[in-house]
Amino acid sequence: MDVIPYAYHPRLHRVGRPTATDEKSEALRAIVRAISAADHQSVQRATADALGLSKGALNDFMNRRVNAGEQLQTGLSKYLQRPIEEIVAANGNLETLRSSKPSARPVEVVFGQLPRWEDLLAGARAIDPTVPEWCWRLVAEAVVWIRRPVTSAMVADMGRFVRTHTPPPSAV
């Protein structure tokens, strides 16, 4: 096997996925701190789980070792059900985000990945106990665009929709 040697150049750096700027990352750090304090008793592991991140990734971000990457931005957008631009514009003020009306801009979510999915599903099952279990599995996997917070009633409607418009899986 022939190998062509290349000299190491100290000014060349590995190029990875683009990350947010320092200013944008600082605004997102403030929001993550507020979410952690308000929703998770300042427990970083719970906050990381809610945002769909590993504890190490959140720790690296919060300790300024990395800027906000795509996964964090997506997690925050899904968790707060707001576009990332609105979250950054709030500049760390979680109350402003939660008290203001959500924007008309839809946000992509997967029902089963929502922070309080189990509670939403339990509420939907109570609303309509006639929806079969296979429908709930399909609803959990559904990728949808929404403009308002997800409720148990919305999940129940989705379960009914799946039951009506999707053939049941064949028994194997």
C-alpha cells in the first residue's frame, strides 16, 4: 500500500457542522438556564433529556466549550414550540416567550418526542378509549407542523384521524 505523506499545517482546522455565533449562543444559554430553573429544578440531566441532548453535550454548551449546534436549536424550538429566531430574540427571558402568543410560523414536531408525551397520550386515551393501540404508535411517530401548543385533545384527534384513514397493520 503506497501512502503519500502530507505535512501537517498548524493553521488548518477541521471543518464541521456550522454552529451559532457567540451572541446567539449566549442568548440560548440564558434561555436554557431559565428552562432548567423553571421546569427542571436546575437539574441539568432533566433539562438535557427534555431538549433531546446528552448531558455531556448540554454541559459543554453551558460551560462555553461549544456554541449552539443544530441539535440544541432544534430541541429548544420543539420544547418551546417557537421558531429559533423568536427564542433568540427573547434574549433569555423565558416569561416573555411563554406569555406572548406563539407566532404564526409552524414548528416541526414528532409527537412521541415531545417533553410531556406520556401525559398527553394518557389524556388522549381518556378522551377516546376506543382508539386502538396501533393508532397511538403511529401518532407517536408522526412528524407534523403545528402552530400552537400540543394538547391531549389534539392528540386524541390525531388518533381518531389515524384510525379512520389508515388501514390497521396486518397481523403477522
